[in-house]
Amino acid sequence: MNTNAETVRTGGYSSQKEGTAYRQVWKKTKRDWQLYALLALPLAFFLLFKYGPVYGITAAFKDYNLFKGIAGSEWIGLDTFRRIFADREFYNALRNTLLLNGLDLLFSFPAPILLAVMLHELTSSRIRKISQTILYLPHFISWVIIGGIVYQVFATHSGIVNLLLGRLGISAIPFLSDSAYWLATYLATGMWQSAGWGTIIYLAAIAGINKELYEAAKMDGAGRLALIRHITLPGLQATMITLLILNLGQMVQIGFERPYIIGNVMVKDVAEVLSTFTYTRGLQSGQFSFATGVGLFQGLVGLIFILGANTLSKRWTGKGIL
């Protein structure tokens, strides 16, 4: 009898506590309704354009017919993935994607760090602002325009560089028609376009480092290189790890514009990546299920990469993003 009474009292207290919590939530919502109204638009964007299209993934498991739609198309299970993994061109595109992303990670990832440190070490604020403007500018140029610039500068017979080399009696360099030279051109163009913009995050991280650390180190006789090595770079460690994990998660994801615009038939053996491969198969050939399956494969492998990188980062450095 006492137990039942205690249960009733406890249940009543719990209900009363929940009611109080709901009233507090409603009170806060009513007080800050303007903030929630502002949140509604970006939330609606993500629901419509990020979560809504997830339904389209089912096309990878169907013999998609454009006229029947996803719901009316015949279910074929894993047949699409059997076709994908039996396709030699898919493995070539996957290899090139990993190669280009790996080279970008090796050369383009450290570039913003070095630029940010160099900008931070500039003593003249005027020169720093001018340098930042010049470095940020390429990020706002369309890849179509960049592609035109690349062809005007590096074309084998009409490019500015090879015309100058010809006047010096040096034979033309096939920047855009030889695979090895094309890779170098691809990497250099990507670094030029993205390195300056990438410094913003690192400059913000440097600005958050305690200035007293620099002052104390200077009093102990530390030089500029010692300050960079023992204060600036350790202060950037968390930012570098976070961005590295995110970049590793994008190892099988690659933008479409850069390899498509700079690439050509003569370097297809290294320029054909998963994004251009799915474009060719999906839009040009009409194999929509095949293209959707490749996209799903990229998403799953990217998830595995980012979780694996986060696990290793936590094990080695004690820091991660999850």
C-alpha cells in the first residue's frame, strides 16, 4: 500500500516537473521568437535541398525510367553496384580521384598554413592588407574563367609561356597534353585558386593565441622562428587536425569544374575522375541508376574515411571532431 502511494506521489512529481520544463521551453521560445524565425529559412533550405533529395538514392537500387519516375521504376536490388564494380573505367576514375585528392592534400593543404604564418609575421599592416586582397582574389574567379586563363598561358602552341620559351630557343613544354605536366599544372592552378582563401581560418586561429605567450618567449630570448615553431604552430594544431579530418573525408569526392575544364582527351588517363565519370554516364549516356550508385558509393566511402581519420586522430593526438 505504501509502495503504491509512493509510486503515485513520484509519478505526480515527475509529471509536475515535466510540465514546468515545457513551460520554461515555451517561455524561452516566446521570448526569442525572432531568432527562431531567422533559423526557419536555413532550416527549410537544408530540409528541402539536403534531406529531401535523399529519397533519390533509391534510384541506385532500381532500373530507373525517366518517364515512370523513381516510385514506378522496377526494383533490381544490387545489380547496379555489380555493374559498377565490373566496370574498368570506374576503377580508373576512382584511382585518378584518389591520386588528385592525395596530391592536393600533400601540396595544397600546407599552403594556407604557410601563407597564414607569413602574413602574421608581416610587421606592416598596410602590406598585410594588400597581400591578403591579392591572395583572396582568385577564390572569387569562376573556374570557367580560370580555365580560359590556363589555356591562354600554358597552351602548347599558343600559350604565353611556350611562346616566350620559343623565342629563347627552348622547345615547347606540353603543360596540357602530357599527363605528368598536366598533373603539375592542375596542382599549381588549384593551389593558386584556394590557398589564399584558406588562410582566413588559420589567421583567425592565430588571432586567438594568447599574446602573452609571445611576449614571455621574447623576453626569454626566442627568435622569430622559435616563436613560430613553439607557439604559432602548436596554437594551430586543433584547426589543422579538424581540417585534415574533413579533407580526408573528401578523398573520394572531387569537384566537377576543375578537372572537367582543365582536362582534355589527351590526358584522360589522369583527368577522368568520379565526378566527370558520373556526368558522362548519368547525363550524357542516360544511365541514371548507374550514376546514382556511384554517388552513393562516394558518400559511404567518404563517411568511412572521415570516421577512420577521426578515430586515428583521437588515438594519436587526443583531439577530433566527433
